[in-house]
Amino acid sequence: MPVKHYDIPNQARFLTYSCFDRLPLLNTPDIRDLYLHEIAKQSVRLRFDVIAYVIMPDHVHLIVVPHDGKISGVLRGLKQGFGREMIERFRREDASILQRLVGPHGRALFWQRGGGYDRNLRSSSDIREKIEYIHQNPVRRGLVENPSDWVWSSVRDFAGESGVVPLWRDW
């Protein structure tokens, strides 16, 4: 039986969403840095807290806590504007990549369509498990040897440093 997802105010959600066709569109440090700033901006605008994150070359993992519980607006806010900005950037700087980003309706897409993977996290142990999964992702993919070597992750925040995206610790 499929797991049901509920829009419960102030409940943690584990999100995974991918670049179009799992292409490594988040493959440069400057694009990943821009996306970290986008997460920080949207967390204030859309009123959600961030517990943990990792920006991978072809996908994103986040644990967020939407104040109103509605995850669809959070996902739309995290993906829509940034995706449009990146498509415009590609048009200006590397139009050849746009051919690979054409979706089913003939438009260039930065993100894979749909909501990606979304799971309610109902306990502190669920949250801890997903934080570990998120922070180990760059190691599992062979991008770094130690989680703290991947700059586009919240792992350093958990070690006492502060990053671009403010984290919520009262979970």
C-alpha cells in the first residue's frame, strides 16, 4: 500500500527532486551557490524551516518544515523561478544545452516535472536517519571522501559552522 502524504503544519518533510532527465544541471559551484541562496530566500518568503540539505549535480535533498504544512507551494517556490532563471542563463551562455532540456510540451525544463519524492517525517529518529542519508549522499556518489568536504550540504552546520541557508534546530 502506498504511503500517504499529509499536509500537516510544522511537520518535517523529506524532499528529493531532480534536474530534467537527471542531467547534471547543478554541476558547477556557482550554480549550486545560487541555489543555496534561492533556498534561503524562499524559506523566508514561503515560511518554511530547513533542517538539512544537500545540492548534488543532478538532484536536491531537503528536510523542510512548512509552517502551514502545504508542501506544493514550497516545491513550486523552490523550483519554478530558479528553473526559469537557469534556462535564461543557458540561452545566453550555452544555448546548445537547451536541445537536451526540451520537455513533452516543447519547452525547455530545468527540473524534472512533478513533485519528486516527498515523505512525512513523523519522529526524531526519522529525521536523524534522513539527515545521515543526506549528508552521506556526496560520499556514496564518489564526489568526496568525507561528507564535510562537500560544501553544498548542511553537514558543516551540524559541526558548528554556519552556511548560507539558516537551519532550524528545534526539531
